[in-house]
Amino acid sequence: MIRTEVTSMTVPDRLPARMRMDGRTIFQQIKNYFDTENKEYFKHPNTYNGISMYLEPNILTSMEHFDLTGFHCECNDFQNQEVCKHWVAMDLYFRSLPQVIQERIRKSSHKPSFASQLIPTLPSEELHDELVEEKATAPSLSLHGQVEIRNHSLAWTLKLQVEQASRSYVIKDIAHFIFLIFQQEDYFVSQKIGTINLSLDQFNQASQNLLLYIKKYFIDRNEHSYFNFGYDISPRDCGRYLEAPVSYLNDLVPLFQALDVFQYVTSKAEYPLIFLDDSPFIPEEEIFKVVKSNNHYEIINTAYFGFIIQEKLWIRHNHFHIIKKEHRYFLDKLATWIYHYQESSPLIFSKENKAELMQVCNIISNYVPISIPDELQIHDFIPIFAFSKTRNEIALNMVWSFGEKQVHSKQDLLTLPYTYQASKARKIYHQLLSAGFKEEFHSLSKIKVVDFFLKELPRFRTLGQVQLDESLEKLLVEDPAVIDIFDDDGFLSVQFDFSMISEDEVEKAIQALWNQESHYQTKQGKVLVFDDESLKVAQSLQELRAKFSDGKIKMHKSRAFSLSETFKDNEHVNFSRDFKKMAYDLTHPEEFDIKPYEVKAKLRSYQKEGVKWLSMLDHYHFGGILADDMGLGKTLQTITLLEANLKPDQKALILAPASLLYNWKEEFRKFVPHKQVEVAYGTKTERIKQIEKSATITITSYPSFRSDLEHYQKQSYDYLILDEAQMIKNSQTKTAQALREFDVKTCYALSGTPIENRLEEIWSIFQIVLPGLLPSKKEFSKLSPQLVAKLIQPFVLRRKKDEVLTELPELSEHLYSNELSSSQKTLYLAQLRRMQEMVAGASADEIKRHKIEILAGLTRLRQICNTPALFLEDYTGDSGKIDSLFELLDTIRKKGARPLIFSQFTSMLDLIEQELEKKEMSHFKITGQTPSDKRQEMVNLFNQGEKDCFLISLKAGGTGLNLTGADTIILCDLWWNPAVEMQAIGRSHRLGQTKQVDVYRLITLGTIEEKIQELQESKKELFNTVLEGQESRSNLNVDDIKEILGIE
């Protein structure tokens, strides 16, 4: 409805609630007299119910020319206050007119309207500031609630509590009060407090919840003009009392009791709480008693009963109990009898009417205690339902067993020396009718056998004992299926064995079960009822992505662990011996027996367990990810695996970053020198020759493999090792696509950081390592990190250095701060402003579209933090970071420390190298341009003690290198992803390190580097989610960018 805005007549907010209510009543009574169909009433000034109206003559022509020119009332209220109930009625009538008529009334009035005399003068401009300030400092408000019994109904009232006021104030018109709140209008509280402007957000949360509910209550019931914008008003919902029906109790009680102050008030007590329940509330004391006399029984009331509201609610003290529909009439009459007719009309039953007496006692006992003589005690019974099959019907013969006494008919019930549970009998008769029988002990039903078995038979079983004759028993198959799970040629097969069903129908039965149908009916008419456990098993198999085809249920063997965990406590599921062995090995890889091996190294216990784990996966043709911390010897464990399991005619292919190719060759030479190892490196022609040698071990880089894929496919490899597997984290790259096409028996990924940014990275690796384990990328994106962790658990092995290398020297991390020089600061602030202007007003989609430019801008800020000389050739200013770096080098050099200096920017390494030469500090340097064989040579020399420090490009040398000759790590600039830095730190803090390792992160104060440090902490969470079971976050996003740039 469209609400009509009226300015010519406005009822003041301070009107008494009663005056408003009376005015609305009058309006209802006179509305018809003001209708356009009754124009004769307007020929002359008229008076109706105390109202006089002066109308223009043209009212006779059309109601649209109606012109209110005055108002007069003879009542005392109007004479004394210039407002009255009749005035309210006129205002309501005016508001009910169409908008166009209201406008014409305003425009055509020839003399000042009476309404305009009532409207207070608007405040002058001088008061404007004062009013604005008053509104801005509006007091905090809350509601106090109360409920009482009034006119046989629950009457809810509200009081307004203004902050710091000494008392609360009764709200005399609840509907009008709520209307003012949602219109944000003024409300007069009291002479002391005055008028306040109302709005919902001024109230505390509990009050807001209640106000919103009451508003919705008015709107839903369409019972108040303020909220339906009409004037069909229900007076019982006006004024200070909200008399809501009992059906609203479940909502109103908790809302009112959540207020700061609430009480239920009776004439005898006040309660701060109401206990509301719709189940029987049984008081402790006896309230009724059956007294026996010579010829009859009498029910007498012995204690306080309480009272009934609207036949629906029984109230006893502060316990509110909602009465069941079937008992409402009875209990209401009982309460009426207690308080009005107990003495004049006592409840007396003859001895012949014991059943009627006990029926009344039975209902009373559902609510309150009643004392009954022993001979009237209710005796329980067990119904026995005997069903048999006739040609087209099902026959029932029912017996009620009272122990030694058996009842075979309704006539037998009349001879019982005691009574029975009438409510139980009613349930039985109701079920008989539901199943198509009569309310008799012997009856026939034409119900279909399938419907009887599926719907009615379970209900009869809940009521008593069920007996089926031989003909029905043959038709009903209820035995739970026996489920067998076994290894089947590389897959797991699941077989359901249904008894009493021919083999040619088992496939159809499984199909019905797979479709989650409740039953399957055979050609012979037998009804196979699927039990809940079988249905749950079928559903669980589908959740584990098992496939049903050609009557068989199969799934990937890699899900053996998930399958065994899901059904380990299910007594109906049988696992084959081979399956049990596989499931046990997946959960206890440390007990797996491995073949003897000859490795010139003494493996630590955790490394031996790693080899066992790898060998166990190899035995079952599973791949996996060895995700040990950097420096725990993943390379040695892999070499040992190949030494123990490679047969003379088998070969292995190892892919690694180009910088690590010769490191792998050196490790093979050191630990298993008898193995034939070739490095496919150099020009394409040279690589092809090396591939065609068919060495036992071939090592190549990822780019070379992609380029030479067709030549590798001509070879036959039994093992594929992916070192630093995070390099294939993007499933869309050509290298990842090539690896998915590459056919190999077993594949392992080695990575201390298999997840760097996004959960999808682990999906990409497993698509190569163990295809089939994880669902499609679309389905995978919907999985929680916790579920992903559960799925991959048997196929990922991760140990942390602080857990397995207790003797490893301490790792100490430090933030080494510096400040921008003045020339740096000028450039930094200019670049920061440009970035903020670019991002601040942009939408999320715009930021994503321009992400490359934004990331380039962020990189420029990071370069300035190092030194503007990285991109300005003519820059001659100072660099706070380079000065800080060499201060640090001077300090640690005096201690004899040998540092690794990492930077993302090779140009930064060039500048540092120039300074080192000036200071005559010897050094090695590795960047992406350094040949692989030269890298390993420099690593070996540095570890032997040659030169003072090592400059390393973070990307080129952050992985795979063993530099335990260093005891200090200096990270010149921070990278978004902490995993990259973890890799760099692992070059020195690893197996073989004997000294404490100190890590220094150079951070420029007041710049984005501080934000990057905070971002790194959140990035660590994703890695821990899947591999260590903690929470996660995703890659650098819009919020990250805004936070880094200091944009709110």
C-alpha cells in the first residue's frame, strides 16, 4: 500500500493512549456517513457523534472538490485541550482520503484550517544548531518488559528506559511508539526528560530484536493502521497492552526475557522468569485425588491447579504449558469446574463407569498428579498383531496381552477387573484404520503387500509384537546385505550380497539401492527392504566417488584408506585379506618390510621410515608427495628407494630445477656410485643423445623435459621423481600438461612446500602423482581444507625439523630495521600516492583486470625500499637498506660468521657485489645465468671454507642447494610468499649443520615491507591447513593489496 503523507492535520504525539483508541472507534462508526455515496449528509453543516463539519456547496457535485474549512466540537476535552477523540476521528478520515483529494483540500481552503492551529510553530533558525546537537547526542535507550493476565489474556507491556534516568516510563501506545521509531520521529517521554527523537539503532540489541518482531507481528496480522497503512484498526492491539495470541508465546517469551528487566506479574507474586514448555509439566505435589464411597467414585481438587488462558495455555505459578489440541476443551472445562462448580457440581462416577472415570484420570495424569485407588490403577498391555495372507487381502488377528490375561475382543475388555491405557488403545485403533483395517480385533485389509511392508508394518512394530504367517514371511526379505570390499585388478570392488534373491536380479537390486530407493520387488513378488545401514553404505560410496556400471561398484584403489576409515566400525562390511593388508600398510607404513639396499650413508630413523613409506606406496603402485622440511634429506631417501627397488631392467627419470641437476648427480655419486646416471643437459642435440643412452637414472630439467617429451615417451620409465614439485603447481602450464600425458608406473613428488598460495596447487601435483585420488578441479574447489587433508593423508609424508632433528642447532630469526633516506623517501611517497589513486576508487573487478600493472607498481615500491638505483641509472642518493646491510656485515664478520645473502633482484646483488669488492670481501654469486655445473662447484668450495659470503638470487638458488658451510642468512627483500623464504633458509639450516643459524630480514620501516611481513604470517596458514591441520587463506587478493597500500 502507498502511505499518504498528510500535513494539514496531524495528531500530536502527546495525546493520551485512551483518546487515540476512542477516536479510532468513532472513526469506524462514522466512516460510512462520510462516504461519497451519502452526499445528502453534506447539504448542510452536519453533526454526527459530536462532530460538526462545514463543507463547501460544491461537495454536491463531486467528492473530489471536498473542502474541509473548519472543525468544531462541543465536548469538554476539546474545550479544555483543543484536542479530543472526535478530532482524532477527523484526522483519521482525512488521512484515509486519496492523495489527490488531500492536495485539493489543502489548496482550496479559504480560511485557516483547524489543524493548522494545532500544529506547533516550527523552531526558528536560531534553534537549529541546538536541535542538531540534541539529535546527535540522543541518549541510549532500552526496553523493560512485563506480562500479566488481563481479561483472560496475556497482556504484554513495555517501559522505556532512558540512559541515566532514575526510572523507566510506561509506553502507553505500543503500536504508535514503534511507528515513531521506524519513522525516526519525536516521542514525548515525560516532563523531566522531555521529547526525544527515536530510531532503532538507539536501542540495545535485545530491545531491537523485540521491536523488529513486534513490527513484523503487526504487519503479518494486518491489524494496525501504522503498519498496513489503512484504517481497519483492531482496538485490542492498541494502547499499552499487546494482547498477542498464545501461538506467539514461543517467540515472545525469549525476546522479552532477553531484556534487561522482565517480570511476570500476578496478584500474588512477581517472577523474573517464565518456563515455557509444550510437553507435560508434572508438579511434584498431588493436585487431584479419586475418593471412593459406597456407590461411586469422586474426583476432588486437593491443591492449587492454576488457570487456563484461551483454552490453549495452562499457567501454574510461572510455568506456562501449551496444551495439546485434543486436551484443550477438557482442561478448560476442568479449570472452570474447579473455580466455579466444584462445590455445586462434584465430579462423581458410578462404579459401573470405571472406564469413563479412568479416561478422565488418564487425561488429568498427563498434566498433573492424581491419586487413584489400587483397584483403579491403569494396567499396561502388549498388543500382538498376527497377519496372514489371503488371496487378495491381508488378515489381522489381534490379541492384547495383560500378562496372564489375554483379550481377544472388545467384549473381553469390559470384563477386565482393572482398566487399561486408553491413549495406547487409541493409537492402536488409529493405526488399524491407517492400514485399511477396522477398529476391531479381527479384520481384513485390501492394502497392497508392498505398501503394507514398507509403510504399515514398521508402524505396527513400534506399537507391539508382530507375527507374520509363512506366506507373508516368504515375500518379505529384510536381512541386511552382506557387503564385501576387495582389491580387483588395480581397483576396489564393492559387492552387495542379498539373501533369498536370485542371482539374475541382484544387479537390479543393487541399482535400486544405488538410487537410494527404499526397496526392490522381484519378479516373484518378493519385497527386498533396504535397511538404513545399506542405504548409508551406498550413499557413502557415492560420496567417495565410487562408480556403478554393469552391475558392479568400483572405485580407485587410492581410496582404500578413506574406505577403511569410513566403514571400520560397520559390522556388515567385510574387507578382503588383501584389502585389509593394504589399508593397514597405508596407516602403518613404518612397519612395511623393505628390500636390502647398499647406500654409503647412515640413514637416520626418520629417513628409514621415509624409505619404508615410499616403498610401501611403490608396492601398491601408488604415488605420493614427500613433503619433509627443507634439509631433512629428501634426496637421500629417494636415492635409497631407487637403490632398493629398481630392478636391473628398470629405469628412473628425475626432473629438477636446472640449478640442481648436478647436485643430484653428485648425490648419486656420493651415496650409490655404482648406479649409471646421466644428466640430460645442454643443447637439444646433446640432450637427445643423453636420453638415448637409456641410463638407469636420467636427470633433466622441467623445461628440457617439456621440450624433449616425444623422446622421453619413446623410453620406458618405471619411476618418475619430481624434485621441487611446487614448480608444477599450476595445472595450466605446458609442463604440467605434458607430465599428465607421460606414462610411468610410479611417480613421487618432492617438495618442502607443495602448497605456496592456493589449495589448487596440491590438486595439480596429485593429478600427476596419483591421478584419480582427487575429484575434478570444479568439485575439488568446493572441498574444505580439512576434507582435502583427510583424502590425501596416506599419500603425503611430512616431518618437521624441530620434530625429528632434535640435535639440529637452533635457528634464530631477527628483524633488522632501516629507514628510507631522504632521497628514497621522496620517490617512495610519490610512487605510493600514484598506487593509492589507482586502487582507492577501483572496484574489485577493476583491480583484478589491472592486477599486472598493480603488481608492477608494488614491485617498484619494493625496489625503492632497496635502492632507487635498481631502476634509475642516474640515481646518486643514499640507500638506507644498503647502508644497513653493510653495518650488519661488519658486525657479523667480526664474529667470524659466513653469510648467505639473498635478494629477489639480481641488480641488487650486482650493487652489493660492487660494495663487497670495495671492502675487499671475497664472495661467490649464483643467479639464473649461472651454469648448473658451476653452481655445484661453488657450493662445494664454499662448504669447504672458501670465501667470506655467498650472494644468491632468491628464485635461482633458493631451492636444492646444500650450504651448511654458512651460519647466517640475510634476506635483503621480503617475498609475498613465506614458503620461498623457508626454502632459502633451508639451504643452511639443514641436516649436517653444526652451528646456530641466524636469519636476518632487512625491513624498511614505514613502508610496504612491514605489511608484507604481516601478510607472510597469514600465508603460512594455508600450508598448515592441509599438511598440519590448521586454518587457511588464499593467495594475494584485493584486500591484501589495499591493506599493503594503506587503503581503508
